[in-house]
Amino acid sequence: MAKQSTKAEQAILDWLGGQREAMLALLKTLVNTDSGSYDKPGVDMVGSHIRGFLDGIGVASEVMPDKKFGDAIAATVAQDTEPRSNRPILLMGHRDTVFPKGEPTRRPFKIEGDRAYGPGVADMKSGLVLNCFVLAAIKKFGGAPAPVTALFTGDEEIGSPFSRPVIEQHARAARAVFNSEPGRALGAAVTGRNGGVFMRFDITGKAAHSGANFEMGISAINELAHKTLALHALSDPPKGITLNVGVVSGGQTVNTVAPWARGEVDLRFITPADRVATMAKIEAVMAKSFVPGTSAKLEITGEFLPLVETADGKALFKHYGSCLKELGNEPVALFTGGCADSGFAAATGTPTICAVGPVGGRAHSPDEYLEIDTLVPRAQALALAVLRLDSNS
């Protein structure tokens, strides 16, 4: 039998039930604001829109600034009852997208049928909207068993080089973490994610005229080709280990033996042990000269920790799933190969689940979409999970 809602719970469910158009209005503003990871002014402008919303509901926000990447923003709604826990419940979301400058101008927010489109509409500006409105509902009606903090960061798509310690600090202090990345289906959330390492390798060869002195040259591009194939051979998809050389460059001119080349690699893995073992193999590939006379240097440019499935994480999903089920959705726990900030949070030891945001798909592409009808029910489910965490955690 479904749990009987408290007065605060019912008020929050009813209020959120009437916020669809307001949610879409805020979403349109966020989507139509440029915020690629390296566009600090744009990412911070999205932050300004969010802070404006928070100011409007009477919630103060704290800005943790950075010179290079988007600032981090934290906002907390204090509990309104006799303190049962001083450890907050943490909601997370990132403001940056993968898209180049001007993308919202080229294809602005639009609604077609029951879907919304635009850069970052699912990943994850709709999740930011969801967190804003859950915070607003709890501010308006109370009922939370602990303070509720929403953290809005600005560099997730590139491995959170600035935000990682901020996330870890807030997660370590929290009793539970909900990351509002896009949901996979109406009743699905993510309890496990791959970790990832982004790397760059630079190869040095020797230039020579490709006609007059061909034999004197040492081709860095040929070495890159060998290394690319060797790295690909380390992939083991059944174990969740994949290596992708996704970007290459090199050479001087078409009639010069290439004196340099560069590749960028994406490694995905499930467990920390797999990372250690695979990195050792990658370093061996870099140390080997397939083309005699070449040398290579490897550099890690970004990293995500895996969201490792734990008993505490599964218990948190079971709690969240019970709220989904009460609202008419059958809960499903998923593992995904994508990386997210939830891995940093979970690694602190705090129970963490991911993808509790509205449902969307085709992220990072021009076809990215949001299922509009999931905005309200996913917000209601998250709010209910927060309100009931004290007695079910």
C-alpha cells in the first residue's frame, strides 16, 4: 500500500504539479544561453539566471569563483523542523555543455509535440530546472528532514578540473547525493557509471624532404598510426574497458616527413583496478617506438571517477524507487558507460545515485531532446525522496 502523504508532501506535489509552464520558461532561458565548458562568461551567465530564480524564491546562494572555468554556486534551504540531522541532502547539476559558441543562435530552444529541443536541453539544463523547482517547493512548504543544498557547477563536460574538490567537499558533508543528469526512462535512474580518463599523447619524429631526403625522415604520423591501433587493441568491451583515439593532428606540409603528431584518447573503465591495469598497458604502448627514432609523451588532461555500485547506493535507489512507484512509475536501476560528477561524490563514501533528472536522449548531438511530460513527475519523485529520506535511509 502506498505511504500516506504528509501535509507538506501533498502541498509540494500539488504545487509542482502546476509548475510545468514556469519550468519550461526557465528551461528556455537556460538553453538559449551559450555555455560551452570553455566559455566562462556564458557558463556564468547561466549561473546568473539560476541565482536570479533563487533570489526570487528567497534562497541565498554562495559563489565559489574560478578565473578559468565557470564558477560553482551553492544554495541551501534550511530545515524548518526540530533538527534531526545537520548533514544536508545534496542535489547536483552542471551548467556547461559540449557545444560551440553560437549554438543556441543557430538552433534555439523549441518545442515540437511532446519534446523540447536545443543545446543542453537534456544534458543537463532540464536537470538544473528540476533542482531549482525542488528547492523552491521545499522553501515554500518545508517538510525536509535535513538542510537541502543544490550545487550548480560549470565544468563537468571536461572532467570538472575546478569543481571536483568543491563537489567532494559538499558530498563528504552530505548524507545523500542526487545528481540530476538526464533520466533514461520514466522510472529509471543510474546506480553505476564508468570512470573515464582523457589523455593527450605527443609524438616527436624528424622532418625531411619527402622526395629528396625521404630516408632521412622519421614519421611521427606513422608512429601515431601504430599507437592508435595498439591502443584500440586494449579495448575489452565485455569488461567495460574501451579506448578511443578521437582526435588526431600532425605534420608540417604534404611534402615533408612528419616531425610531430598528436592524438587524444578517451579511456572508459568500470573499476579502479581496471584503470590501474589499463593505464600500465597504455604507458607501455607510449614507451615503445614502433617507428625507430620516435619518442612519445603522455599527459592526462581530465578524469572522471567511476560511480561504483555499493550497498548504500542501491539502498538509496530503492528509497528513490519507492517514491517513483508511488507516483505510478516502475523503478529501474541502470548502469551506463557515460561518466558524470556523481563518481566524485560517491568516492567520498556518501550514498549517491545519478540520472534522477527529466528524461531525454541523444545528448551531445544536434538531435538532443527532452521528454517534456517527465519534467513534473521527476521533480515530484525527487522532492518526495528528499522529504522521506529521514525515515527510509
